Amino acid sequence: MLVPQGQRTGAKVQSCNTYGPGSFVVSMKIPAFSGICTSMWLFNSFKDTDNPEIVWNYEIDIEIHGTAVKNGQLLGMDNGSVNIGNLSTPLFTTWVTERNYTSEYKNVGYNLADGQFHTYRIDWHTGDSPRVEYYIDGVLICTQTTNVPTNEMYLNIGCWFPRDWCGQPSFETDCAVVESFSYTPFSGETAAKQNCETLSNGGFLDGVTVPETNYIANGSFNYELNKNSAWTLTDDSASYESGSISFNGTMSQTVTMDCLGLNYALKVDGQGNANVKVTYLSIVNDVEVTGEVTGNLGETILLETPENCTALLVEIISDGQVTVSSVQLTLSAN
């Protein structure tokens, strides 16, 4: 969802009706940028009818988010715990009130933001053995038997921006792509039906086009650099025209996302002579990632990122006056 002049603008879809215990399966592609929390969650919150001071917060979450690092240390979450999650380590949580919850990180062993569809499944049981089982790509990753919700909930799928514990967003726009959703109720298992009214149907847009992801912000130079903080220039006399920029010096951008061993392709188009350098970056718990790849204007540069790489520094270093018209950073099929 693109909102003019929007900052940290997320979006979600929500079911019109509540669901009882059963198996919930979503197939989707997720964004790779830091700052976003991509989630599939069941939710229903309301005050207790006998004691308004009690708020029932029934919720089941699968959350996937980027690594949040500051000064070499992992950032903490609002509840004081440390965020050790990344795009291969989702967070699984059950809630019954705003203070009573069970939460676990589990590593699935691969990057979930690899440009492919992955399936996320929640099996919510309320029968003789109340529990929540979490599956990714058909594999049981986590089982929780405490703080299991007992009330029907609405299904939500979306992207949102936590208070920095998923990292600082430094990109323009990206999207999650949902391919399918299915629900299969569990026979003989029930849940309460408080706060379960049918919501109005907002409908869907027709003819939605899924954009291709360019991990570079303002990569086609649609607007001046002083209106966007993505690029840094060492040339104060650089000149801008819609669709290109001319300079003599260095232009750079840091792309903050969990690369986690994926391959990317970088291509810088323009006129003149320039070297293109990409430096792999990450400092997590004082473990530093280093390494770089170089190329030239007009070449496609293949980036084979290290397993714990969480940022890419892209530098365009001119040899004389250079005009750059496009910078494209995409996932590579190689």
C-alpha cells in the first residue's frame, strides 16, 4: 500500500468473521527489509463483562522481522526481552491477556524472504489437549501448551512497523504477496463467541499489479536527492534531472535488510566511467562481517552474501563527471 508522503505506513487484511479452533494456512512472499514485521495472526480483544479492568487479549502470532542492531548489540523489545529474530527466525506467541503470554523464537534454517512463496500454518486446538502448533512449509516448528486462547478470533495478515526492535526502516516501499488462505475446523473442538460480530466487507481492488522489488531506494531518480535521504553524495555541485543525476565524486546508499546468504544482482546504468563497490556489513553481538565486491558502470554484479550479512553498502565512485540513470538491486536466480 503506497500512501503519498507516508512514513512507516503498513497495511493488513482482516477477516470479516471470527474463527474457532482449526488449521489456518497462508501462502505468501514476505519483504526482506529491516524495520518491517510481517505477520499472520489471530486476534480478539475485549473487556471482561464482570470486571472492566480485565482486558482479554486472545491472540496467536507468527511474526517475521529483520535484525535490529545498534552499536553492535541486538535491540530489546518493549517488554524488555532481546529481539533475536531475523528472516529465518520467526517469533511465535500465544496470548490470553495483555500480560499473560507464551513467546518463543525458532530458527527454520533458511531465509524466508527469498522471493518464493512459503506456507505459514497455525493449528489451534481447544479439546482435551489445548495447544497451538506452528508449521512452516509443512514442518512443525513450535508447539505451545500454555496461554492457549479459548475465544473465537479474527484472522489478520499484514505488515507493520514496531518501535525499532525490528530495525530502522530505510526503504521506500515493498509488499507482502498473499497467494492463498485456507481454514479447516477441528471436529468436536469449540471456543467461546464473545465479541464475534460480523465486520463490514471493505472489498478488494481490481487489477492489482504486484511491483517488482528494487532494494535500492530512489533507484530510478524520480525525485531530487534532497527530498529523499536514501543517497549520500560527496559532490555539492551535483546536478539533478528527473530520471538521472550527474556528479563527480562518490554516491552511496546503505541497504539494511537480512541478506542471510542469498544472492543478489546489482546493475548501475549511466554514462561515464565509475567503479561500483558493494561492502557486506553486519555487527551482531560484536561479530563483524566484512568483504566487498567491485565492478563497473553497466555491468551486472553478482553478490553472494555471507550468512549473517544484514546490510549492503553500495558506492558509485566516479572517475571524472558521471551521469547515473538507474541503480537496480534485485534477487538473483544464480
